[in-house]
Amino acid sequence: MNAEIERNLGEQPIARIMREHNLKPHDLVTASPVEMTHKMVSRACKGRRRTANTQWKVLQALNRASGKNYSLTDLFNY
């Protein structure tokens, strides 16, 4: 009865937002106030399902790097 959760959800809105601001995963890693890896950002963009904690880290880093104030619903569609 353990149904498999779909983990690969296709490109997420965060990828488009990062392109609009000419940001690379490294830009978010360096802007992050907490420990974060390039892999976390890359997987978030590709649509690999992220935990709430990782989503929050990516959101904070994107807001710092872009100078905007995005919400989680702007970045992820799952």
C-alpha cells in the first residue's frame, strides 16, 4: 500500500526566475545565510522534490541574491 511518491516534477519556476536575474547555483550558495550546496539548488531547479527545510534555504538565498521578495509558491509548483 506504499504508493511511490513522484519525485521528478519537471523544471520548476525557480529556474525561470534565476534565468531572469542571470543567477547561477553558485550565486545562491554564496548569498545563502545558512549552509547550502550547489546540488541543492540544481535539484530544486530540475524539479527533484525538496524538503521544506531545503525549500526555505533556497528561498532565502534567492531573495538575497536577487534583491526581490519571492515566496515558496513563486518558486515551486508542488
